[in-house]
Amino acid sequence: MAPSIHIDPARHAAPVDPRIYSGFTEHMGRCIYGGLYDPDNAHGLADANGYRTDVLQALKDLNIPIVRYPGGNFVSSYRWQDGIGPKELRPRRPELAWLTEESNQFGTDEFIQWARLLGAEPYICLNMGTGTLEDALAWLEYCNSSANTHYANLRRKNGHPEPYGVKYWSLGNEVWGPWQVGQQTSQDYAKKAFQWAKALRLLDPSIKLISCGETGFADWDRVTLKTLAPVVDFHSIHLYTVSEGNHDVNVMGPAAAEKGIEITKSLIELAKIEGNLTKDITVCFDEWNVWDPVRAPGEKGAEEHYDLSDALAVASWLNVFVRKADVVKIACIAQSVNVISPIITSPTGLFKQTTYYPLQLFASLMQGTALSLHVTSSPNDDDAYTGATVPPFVAALTAHTPPAARLTKWIDASGVLSPDGKEVRVAIVNRHQTKDFSVPIEFGPAANVASNVTVHQVWSADLRDRNGFEGEKVKSVESTLDDWQGMYEVKAHSFQVLVFTLV
């Protein structure tokens, strides 16, 4: 039996939150300097404020609703006060996360102005490493206060009379990690973050707070949620998938994220029951991507050069977020420019990496309401992957379940009902290196679809194909099926979004 996709437009899972297509910028490598900010560009690519206009346009085309800043690991030794005021007076500091130097020529005001030009909401991560609660309150006052107080007046003095109204604030970054300046135990972090949350809400009750989670399947997540559930709105998860030079491992890696989200949902429910809470707490997956630190070391700028295999992995990641739309309300790909990113710049231009195109297709097409889509597989495992995954526990969890229930199927899919209710859009990844599949797409009994189907496909003959300044081998191509009969031929190592019109 070949794999088949079953989808019913009447079976609504949850609204797809546009915030799952959000971004992330960190003071790391060439993300900020030489990426989105390049005031000394000699080729006319920067505006009067130093922002790269080509980068802004490429990111606008991704419809990014939120951008997280300034880290990442960078934030855990960042003194935000260094990055405001006259640029000639800003101090140059040693930077401990990536062992570089920080000029502070780009700071809070520049970031918020850039985010507004992008059309995105700013999301600020607080320094819970070397930073103090007093620093955090000052930063919030600087950004959001309309009072006649010191930091609000300092913002006005710096040329910004109106409050910025920054809505999203996270309580530290990866505080659990041994690489982190100011690493803490889960108990110590939870106690500290609880007090920070109380104080921040006294200053601005309207803000949304995000607790610092781990992977969703760590004990850290259980402990911190138990304490912080009463005072936060979101629980963050971070995970990167690693290819280890193996395509199958690369494209199956997002199964770890899906399992982590499922576990986190249960931990949230447990914390709400134990705390007698009725409010919503959802997942903010605010760092995710394909990243091989051996191939692209962080201390050397983490400039991954992605191939088609990586694009398929990113598409599989995004399928996870659509399928888990009931609990994942924010997700931020790390990062936006140059650093493990969909865009690479030079002084004279940019190119869009292979991963840019699945991001663009999801952000533009996979909006609306997630549907309860199901992919069946054959009982003899021909259509399900049984090899290694990273982290390896996902393989162990799925090895003894029926293929139809596995997270590691060769055909991976998600589906949405468009916002106007007139289209069903199905995102399909064939993760198999060499095998094509003839896939029946079966709609619910009350659904009728037109015979003309629009197809947006990302594919290339070689999984190793990459894009570069010399040209793009991997991009999205639009075509039309004029007489669709219920079967779709899915090429090996391909990604596509099929747009069906309901009649």
C-alpha cells in the first residue's frame, strides 16, 4: 500500500497563528553588522539609517510578524545601556558569548526602528546572566513608559518621544546551558524569574512574558513551568536539528521537536492543574533551525551554506508547527541574516538560500485554520523511516509504534483551510532520497474540489544543490495541474504546497 493523505476541510484542528513565521536577530557573526545594518556600505545598499534595503525587502517577502533580539547567548552578558545615546559615546565591550568585541553601534533604538520598517513586532530577551532586575526594569521603562521618569525621559532625550510599546519579553536565554554566562539550576532560575515577572508586571501589566524553557522534553521544563505558570504567557523551547552528514537524519530531525511540543503541552496542563489556573499558556519555539556546529561553528559566525536537504528539513520543521497549531503560537527561526539564515549578504548584494523558499511558501500560503490531516503508511515499513534520529530518543519512541502513527514517515504533510474558507492547502515533503511516491489525496465526504490544482514546488535533481551569488539552483516553481484525478506524483527529495479550490 502506498502512502496516502487524508484530509477533511470540516475537521478543524486550530487556527494557525501567523507568529509561527517569526524571526530572530542576534549580535553574532554578521547577522547585525554587515547583515541587516551596514552604514558604511559603499554600493548604495544602505539607507540613511544604515539599514540594508535589500535585506529589508527580502525579509518583508517572508511576512515576518515578530523578531526576537538581542540574543541568544549574546544577551547573557549584554548591558543594554551601552547601546543607546550618541554613537560616538557608546563604549566598545568584550563580548563573551562568541568571544568577539561589541561596538554597540546598533542597540535598542536601532533595532526597534528596523523592526518597524520591517513591519514586525519587537521581542526583547532580558539578560538574566550578568543583568539585574534593576537593569530589566530600566529597559522596560525605557521602551514602554510614558511617565515623567528617568529612563522614559532618557528615551525622549535620545529622540524618541513616544513609548515603543514592546509587547513580548522573555525571562533570559538558555539559562540551563553550561555555555551560558550566569548558568543556573532549574530551581534557582524559577525562583528568580518568578520575582522578575512580578516586578515587570507592576511596571507594565500589558506585557507578555516568556519563560526560559529547554527542549520541551527536559526536566528543566517541568520544574520551571510548575513555578512560573502563574506569571508567564508562553513557555519557550529551543532545538536545532543536525544532519551529521546524513540526509535521512537531517530531514527526520524535526520529529524531536514534535515530540518535545507534545510533552510540553502535557507539562503545561499539569502545571495549570496543580496551580488551579485557567489562563492560556502556549509554546514559544523561539529558536529553531538546521544547524551543524561542526560545519558552521558559532564562534566563526555560523554561516551555514544550506543545500536542498536542508530546505526539506526546514519544510518538515514548519509542518510540525502547523500540525501543532493548538499549542505553538510563536516560533522564531534562528537567524535572519548570514548566521544560520535564509539570506546571505555581501557588500554588493545578497542571495536567498535554499531554506528561504519553504519559509516563503509557508508564510504566504499556510495561513488560516490547521486541519486534522493524516498520512497513512504501509505495514511493512516501506513508507516509514526506522533509522537514527537526533536526538536518538525519538527513534526509540517511534520504533515500536505502528508505521501509521510514527513521526518519521517518508511522506510528511500538513494542511490548512485558507482564511476565506475557499481553499485547502496541503504542504507535502517527500523526504526519501531516491523514491518517488504516487500519493492519493483523499478528501472528506462533504468536500468537493476543482480539477485545477496550483502547485508550488521546491526541488532539484541533486540533494547537494545549493544557491549562491552566482545563481539559484533551488527555488520555488509554480505550475498547474489541469485535470487532477485524486493522485499526486511526489518526486523524491521534494517539497510542494498544493492549493485546492473548494467548489
